[in-house]
Amino acid sequence: HGIPVTIERLGQVERAEAALRSLGFRSVRVRHHETIARIELPPDERARLLDPTVAGQAVQGVKAAGYQFVVLDLEGYRPGGRPTPPGR
């Protein structure tokens, strides 16, 4: 997606994903967009992240990995981070 892959960025993503897995999320992906962590979750796990307590813990863990902003992708988890085809 135009951002070079580095060991540091991979480590940052791994730390953010580990923080989310420690909260019980199983199928989670964090996509790196410089200072923004975009969280992808399957539909059955998204509602749990909206709980204020869980959301606070998630934000704290992802920011501890080095991100300034934490966002939830409402399109959910897409293997490989591929965009959803038009019309879907």
C-alpha cells in the first residue's frame, strides 16, 4: 500500500496485534498507516471492541506499540488487507 516494510514497522504491528489478542480477540489484524493503527476484526468480534472498558484497554495497548491513533475498520477483517471489490 505504498509504505515500505521494515523490521521496526513489523514489530510495531506485531506488538499491537499481541495487545489485542491478550484481550481475547482471535482473528485480528492491525494495518500500519504511519501513526495510525487500523484494526480489522470479523463481524462477530467487532461489537466487543465497542465496550468502553475493552476499547480503553485496546487503545492503551495499541498506543503502547507506538501508534498515535487507533481506528476500527468497519469493513472488518480481510485476509491480506485486500480492498473490498466495488459493488460489495
